[in-house]
Amino acid sequence: MAFKAMKLGAYDYLPKPFTADEVILTLRKAEEREKLRREVTRLQNEFREDLNLRQNEELGKLQRSLLKQVQDYADKKDCDHDDCDCAHYIFEAAIEAFYGDKYWK
């Protein structure tokens, strides 16, 4: 029965006969285990958030660098077509790829 209870998620079991001190000790251990489980979960979430923030910052740097390169190209490139601004189309496509339509609004 105790094995089945443990498989179903029971923290521990107390064989009969048990004393009040054994119950108290088991409850304290369960409480400490739960505190540690919550702390591990909190730290894991904090680590993930920090990692995501750093990745987003790095991605932002790369995006800005790429957009700067495209803008520099667009500013320097002379288009051979009379009525076309090809380099600026490239820049606009890069902006839309990174930011979507919200950039232009």
C-alpha cells in the first residue's frame, strides 16, 4: 500500500505504530522539500528570463547592425534605372522583415 501511495505522489509514509514526533518530522521534511522545489522553479524561471533578455539584446544588436549596413548600401548605391530606387526597396524589405508593418505606422 505504501509503495502504491508513493507512486501516486505521496511524499512519504509512516509505518504503524508511529509517534507524534515522527509525524512532525515527516511534515517538516515535506515542507522543506516543497520550499526547495519552489525555489528551484523560481530560479529556473529567472534564468530563462535572463537568458531570453540577453538573447533578445544580442538579436537587437545584430538587427541594428544589419539594418545599418543595408541603409549604408541604400545611401551609396546608384540605381541604373531612371524611375526606380532599388536600394531603398532593399532597405524597406529588411525593415519589414524585422519589424513587420508596425515600423511604418
